[in-house]
Amino acid sequence: MRAWLRQHRHAFTRALPRIGLLNAVVIGIALALPAGGYALLESVRAVAGRLAVEPQVAVFLDAKRANADALGATLRRDPRVARVRFVPREQALKELAAVQGMSELVAALGRNPLPDAFVVTASEENLEALAADLAKLPGVAQVQADALWARRLASLARLARTALWLLAGVLGAALIAVTFNTIRLQILTQREEIEVSKLIGATDAFIRRPFYYAGLLQGLTGGALALLIVSASLALLNREVRLLAESYGSDFRFAFPGGADSLAFLVLAGLLGWLGAHLSVSRHLREIEPT
Amino acid sequence: MVSFSAVAKRYRGGEEALKEVSFSVEPGELVFITGRSGAGKSTLLKLIPAIERPSSGAVIVNGQNVGALKSSAIPYLRRNLGLVFQDQKLLYDRSVFDNVMLPLAFSTHSTKEAARRARAALDKVGLLMREKSNPIQLSGGEQQRLAIARAVVNRPSIVLADEPTANLDAESARRIVDIFGEFNQVGVTILIATHDQGLVTQYGKRLLHLEGGRVQ
């Protein structure tokens, strides 16, 4: 056990000077792109999640409230309708006044310009057809499928997420390639040491170990650098975002990925470095045999 | 301890370095393998630590058939052998002391015990005062003695030396052979390949003369 520990310590200290700092910076910058993109997207998603993405249609009535009950019953009978909520015009005005910056406007109006309305939640995705049918019902002044844009935003976010995963995949492969090449160069420059080690009875595992450590540490260093870059960039962005968000009365900020996400990211970067080293060592170490 | 029976070695390209070589070396023996350049001395020595594999015949070292050894077993075979090369194969990016420490990296000794053994080996070849030097600062003879220290630091039962005196003046060469003689006196089996027959006959040890790939 002690000998085993000592061998690993030996490999570790042999690996430390082999970490290419410049390579780690390259890896850091490459990984900062998907990590930063992830942080931005997660921040936006947190906000977008609060928006209604349910398939909803607002049905505005003409002036006669007497028709409302009959219309409500008709709506509830429609098999395409899941839920119906009646919003009287007084309540609508109250809700509008509650929105920041609107209370003065509402006060200036003098009389309530808003109609009574039904908020209809559809049980199916095809909102346009339902909206068109509802518009033909008697007593209906106007129909608005408000949720459409929110749903478009959600699918846009999904698209961005997929693009981000693709980017992460490509740059992860780049990390493996960079490590592969670093380790290849190290093997070439340490040809003599490897040859001598084989002659004096070093096992393959003993010879490989420092290279594995070097790949792992280089990946970890690159990952840590990427997180630093992301955190610095978000801090810079947030200075501007804070001003912009405050003017909208929002406390929105781009959030740095949480502890678990950051840790998973570091582990992944380390593993990819290890994998690059593994591929390189498997390919190049075999070529060095004492003669 | 080491025995060859009907060993032949053909290199790729058809060149036949050894033909039907048979001999055996008893524990504690010191054997000089002599012959001109190209007679097959280096090939013979390389078969023992499985640097080369025989084309036919059997090479037995410590009861193991080296030619049939799996490559994963070779490191363990080599740990029981001390190898000294004509070109020393020292590492010039580290001190004399660290060169001798190399084989101890995968032994089970503690770091302290390893350092003690390394110094003992350096002392035996008269290089203890130079432990902090870089091998490049040593003379040819000293570099060869350093290579010997590295070969014996793990106390192998067999030491193989390929032309250890080739590029040395007569005085340094004799000192190298004397050092091997001292290790032999404490029971280490030693095989030394050399083309310098004049140097070795005076020791009165067994000579194995190779000519054209055959033992004469």
C-alpha cells in the first residue's frame, strides 16, 4: 500500500512540470464558450419558465355581460377546451394597475376601457384553429392567442440548448485533441527516459502513469480557467444588465452555474484530459522499445 | 543460471546473428564473451533480458524460458538483471544520484532506504563525491562506472555488460573490469561482452569466444 502510494506520488510529481500552461489556457478558453453559453441560457430559462407556456387563448367579449354565462357554458362544452376562467373587466383593470408603471396610466384613464374576458386553456396544441372557431361565437369581440410567442420562445431556448450541446461536443473533442498532442510531444521528448525505464524493469503502468496525471491535471487546470473566465465575463455583463433590468423594474442577473454544475464541469474537463492522454499513450508508447 | 540451447537469431532481412549457440553459466560465474564486432556478442546479451527474442532454441534465465515470456512479465525479469551498455544510456536531465535512484522507483523500499542503497552503490564505484554532478560532467570512465552503479543498485543476481570498456583508455578499462570482479566476488553472476581479448585474458576467467554467430 505504501509502495503503491509512493509510486503514485512519484508519477504525480513527474506529471506536474509536464502540464503545458499555454495548453491549459487554450483549453480554458475553448471550454469557457460552452460553459458561458450554459450560464447565460440557464439564467434566461429561469425567467422564461415563469412565463405562461400553456396553450391559452384570451376571448374578449362585447359590452353585454348578460351573454357571458351562456358563452361560458358553450366554451366548457367544447372538447378542445380544458379549463375556462372568467376575468371580469373590473378585475382586469385591477391586474393592469398592479403591473409596475401602469397604475398612473390606469388612474389617468378615468373610465375602464377593458372588456370582460375568458381565459381558455386548450387541451390540444392546435391553438390557431380553436381561436378561429371561438372568434365566430356570438358575443365575442376578439380572440387573442397570447401564449404563442411564449411557446416560440421556449422552442427557441430548446434550439439554443441543442446548439450549445453541439458546441460543447466539438470543443470537448478539441480538448481531447489538444491533450493528445501535448502528451505525444512529451513522449517524444522523453524517449530516452522511457527507453531506460523499460530497460531497468519499469512496467507499462509505471511509465504511463505520469502521462495520465499530466492529461488529467491539464484538463482540470483548463476547466478551472474556463470557470474563472466565465465568472469574470458574467460579472462584467451583469454591471450593464443590472442597469438595464432596473429600468424595467426587474432584478434579473446572469447567474454563475451552481456548485454541482461547476463541479461536474471540472470533473468532465479532467476526464476528457485523461482520455486524451490515454489515447496518446496507447498509440505512442508502444513505438518506444529499447534496442 | 543462464543457459542457451541451440539458440539461433535471425533479424528481419535475413541476417543471421547467432547460429546454434549452446552454453550455460553457473551461479557466481564471471564469463567474458569475446569476438570481433559483428560476431553476435550484443545479440547474445540482448536475448537474456528479452530485448530480442530468439528465432529458435531456448534461452533460460533463472529457470524461466525468456523467449516464451509474455511481454507483461518482462519488466519483472529485468528487475533481477543489471544491464550495462556501451553507450551507458544515462539520463542527462538529472543528477548522478537521481540516475542511480531510477531503478529504485519501483522497488518496495522506503525513500530513505532507497537513498541509502543508491549512495552505497555510488560508493562501490567510487563516485560518492560526485552524486550532485550532472552525468555530462563526468569522464567516459566515470560515466561507465555510474552506469554500473545503476545496474547493481537493486542487487540483481545477474549483471550483463555489453562492451563496457569500448571507448575507454587502458587504465579506465581495467578499473571497470576490476569493479565487475569485485561484484563477482560477492556472488553476482556476470557476463561481459568485449572485443578486447588482451584486456580480459589476464583475469583467468572463463572465455566464450564467438565467431560468425557460433561459439568456438
